[in-house]
Amino acid sequence: MTVLKKPVAGEWNSGVADEIWVLGEAGADGELTAPAFELTAGARGLADALSSSVDRPHGVTVVLTLDAKTADRCGPEKLGPYGADRVLVVKSESLPFDRAACARILAHLAGTSRPAILIASASAFGRSVMPYAAALLRTGLTADCTGLSIEPGSGLLLQTRPATGGNVMATIRTPDHKPQMATVRPKTFEIPEPVTGRPVRILTPELPEELRKGTVRTVKFERFAGGEGTLQDGEVVVSGGRGLRRAEGFDLIAKLASLLGAGVGASRPAVEMKWMGYPHQVGLSGQVVSPRVYIAAGISGAVQHLAGMQTSEKIISVNRDPDAQIFGVSDVAICGDLYEVLPKLIEKIEAKIGEKGGRA
Amino acid sequence: MRIAVLIKQVPDTDDVKMDPERGTMIREGAGGVVNPLDLNALEAAMRIRLAGDSVTLLSMGPPNAEEALREGLSFGADRAILATDRAFAGSDSWATSKVLAAMLEKIGVPDLIIAGEKATDGETGQVGPEVAALLGVPVETRVTRLEKSGDGIEVDCTLEDGILTQRVQLPCVVTVLSDINIPSLPTLAGKKSAYLKDVETLTAESLGFGPDEVGLDVSPTRVVRIDRPEIARTAEKFFAKHEEELEAGLNRVVEILSNCGVLRGAPE
């Protein structure tokens, strides 16, 4: 239990493998999640860029730390067509919820194989396991990246993330430590068309047994009931704020969101009044989102909220106050009572979907 | 049980103004406050403590972060320690965690270490798990319920898709979300006693670090570029009280949504 006072700066550079690693993730049902495919494809792109930059081929390895009970449903070979050369599968009863055990296993594997780069999703899982593993490996980690690329010449990983509230983009490098680690926001990389016939090796690494042993015991995991939707699911996010005036106002938000296949967001005051759960909070103290369309209803636009959504492609806002700050970052501003505006909008959208022959 | 709460002083975002040209926060003039989630962490500590338990506040920051610790003391914490040293400047999350872990070892690793899930300025959320790793103890993140259970604790962690309930042995690091509690207000008596207490300070040297073992020099990550994406937008404004304007506004919204290809109908 000693704090290691000196990082092993530079020590690895002599023995870094020409590999990019991805920590993948399976859902409660045991199936691989979308970010596992996104990041595999993203890593493939980085490996190809790095290969041509330093003129040596680079491989892509995905590490999966899976719950032994559902691991059979994961199908690690499915990652091959998206760019994985190898998949290392570790199964244990304590995984993936014992974050420290996941991190110890990941750090052990990465410490042995010495990949140049190690990335994971900026999910609850990735955001716990990656910093723990980074500290064990005594290397740097950049949180919540929205862009990764290879710097020509140096071959270093350029990590771009929103900083100071999402209105400044910082580009970060990890010049002297390996692996260069980053957690990456969902949808940063697109899932490409699969390339069939790519060979992929599925390996079960041998591990010292004590790595799996933890001091954490899972009592239960209760999935949220469907219907409410999650925040980051869709191309569109519909958010409500204090202007809804009552908790039931979110029924209207949810109705519009479900028509659009959108995520449901909320401002901090709406969450503080318990109208919505914290996972839906958009802003500095909640989630930062950047959908193609963000619809803000009854949200005045405190800086703390704006910082969480202003990089959205298009912003539509509805507010009674003609001077609402939210209008300053909006593309379309409708000044009026949301209880008048939103039902009419829903009506129009339903008509439009009907006209296209969609299932309304 | 010995409890530690990690505190960070951050700019007051309720106070802060936005530079409309550059889209950045104007930090000058904004007061420093305790990171909001750290107040939830402190409240969680005060609620789980029993008679005889101690609560110690720890922070790394500039000398004026003492104010944040003093605010923390006014909620009833027993002791507050600030690590402050010019040599700490430019620390990234790893370099910060190194100092916090060294502070925790210096006072003897507490049974329970509680922190906010992330700070409103840096927003990395990495310090909690990194401190846990450096101490070699388990970590629970996104905690929204914290209770004693036997020799250890039981927590609910609010994940993206559900609630995870776990039992953990101590010592352990826990990072909390705002859902865990509503922080109480400091009492007048608490404020008075906070001003009678000393905020202890530690330097790099007193923590056993050489000058080249902390701060920017040992931070593995380096910011190489800052870009300010164009965010100022000129809204097309529609007033709903004029029926034709509302109609035009709604049509514009439908057009935008249609261009994004999301008007396909909801799956059943």
C-alpha cells in the first residue's frame, strides 16, 4: 500500500508494442455494447494512421472483462469485422462490477504487453476502471474525449476534449508515458460497414488468481424500467426545465422525445426538484451532450446548463421570457408558453410522420 | 470509523458570466466555492458518522482554498488539511491524486474516503478512482446511497441503465452524485466553531516529495492546444402570441428535424 512517488516516465518507450488497445464492455444482458464496436473501429483507424506514420504495422486488441454468468452471450469474434486483430477475454463472477479488479486485470495485461495506446468508453464503467488502471500504470488519462487522432511525425495520440464547461476544446498529449490513455464519448467514432473475412484471434489470457479477488460483493443490479429513455441515446435530446412548473410536465417532454427517438434531458433545477433523475441532468454538474438537435423547453439558459449543450449542431428553444439567455445560443427561438407550443409541435410532427407513411 | 472527505475549491458557476464573443467563462471576479458535489460528499460523511467517528477534510489547492475548507468545517467536520505549494501548480489528475494519496497516508489511511464524482471546473472525475488505486483500496463511483453494513458499507451506484447495489469492505473510496442527499445548511454555531479551528497546511516537502516529484513536471498529460469553436448563433425568433409566427416557427422546427432524418416514426 505504498504510493509510488516516481512515475516511470519514458521507461516504456524502449519496449512499446505496436498495438492499440480497447477496453470493451458488455451490457447487463451479456451482449457487447455499441461503444465496443465504435471504439474498435476508431482504434483501427488510429492503428492505420500510426502504421503509415511510423512505417510499422500496428494491431488492434480488445480487452473484455466479463461477468462469467453471461459471458457466453457476448460473441467476441463479432469485433473482427470492425477491425480487431485479437480479443482478450477475461471472465469472472466478480466482473465487471468490481471496478478495482477490472482495473488490476487491465493494468496487468497492459503492463505485460505494453500497448502504445489504451482507450475505453466514457461510460460509468470506463470512467471508473480507466483512472484506476492509469494510476496503477502510472500514466496519464484524458477524460471524455470527443476526438482522437495521430499527430504526424511524433506518432503521439492527440486527445481532444471539451474543457471549461464545453465551450473550449482542449487538445492534450501524453508525451512521455505509455500507454497513452483516453476515455471516449459515445458516438465519437461511427460504426462502419463490417469487413467480412478479417481474421481475429480470441484469447483467454492466464492471470494470477489474486487479481480476480476483490473486496466488493454485488448484491443486485436493477435495470431502469424502459420508457423514460436515457439521455444520450438519440440524435436528438429534448430537455425540460423549471419552466415546466410541475413534474408532470415531463410527460409532455417524454411524448415529444419518444416521437423523435430522442433522449430526455433536464436542467439542474428540474433535477433538484426531483422531476427527473440525475442521469438526465444536462450541464456542468451533469452530462455534456452534443446531439444533432437539442430542444430546450422551459430552460432559461444558466451558464451551467449552456456549457452542457451549446456544442449541439442545432438548438431549438421554447421559453416565455423574450430575454431568456437560452435564446442567445439557439438557432430557432420560440417565445411562448411551452404548454401551448409543444402540443402543437407534437401534432405537426405526428402529421409529418403520417404523411411519410411512418408508423405513428 | 475514520472518515475523510476530499474537497476542491472551484469557481462559482452560478456567479460566472459568459464571454459572448469567445464562449468562455469569465473567471475573474467569480468567487471560489466548494465544488457542489463535494458538499454532497461532506453531507454523506456527516450522515454516516456515529459518535466517536471523526471527519477530516482534505484539499490540494492555492492558499485561498483554505476558505473552502473552512466552509466545510462549518458543517461540523473535525479537522481540515490543505496541501498548498507553488510546486503543485499545473497538476493533472494523476499528479493531484498523488498528493491526495500522500496526505491520506500521512494521516493514516482512513476507513472511508468520500469525494464528489467530479468537479465543475476540470470535470475529469478521475481523482477518486486514481486515489483509490494509489492506496490499493476498492472504489465505488456514482454513489447515490451509502449505508453501513456489517464491517463495511453498502452502496447504490446509479449507472446509465440501472442501479447497482454493492457491499464493500473498508477501507474504500466512494464518489457521490447529487442524488445521494440534500446538503444541510451550516449552523451559526458551526460557523463560529469553524473559525476557531485551524486549517492545517502541508507542503510538498512536508509530504516527503522532492520539487521534481509533483506538479506540472510529473503530470503525464499536457494541454497542447486550446480551440474556441464558434458558438454564437443568431436565433430566428418567433413569438407564439402571433398565430402566423408560431405556425412559421413550428414549420421551421419540423424542417430542421426532417433534415436530420429523425421523423421516421417511433419504434413500437
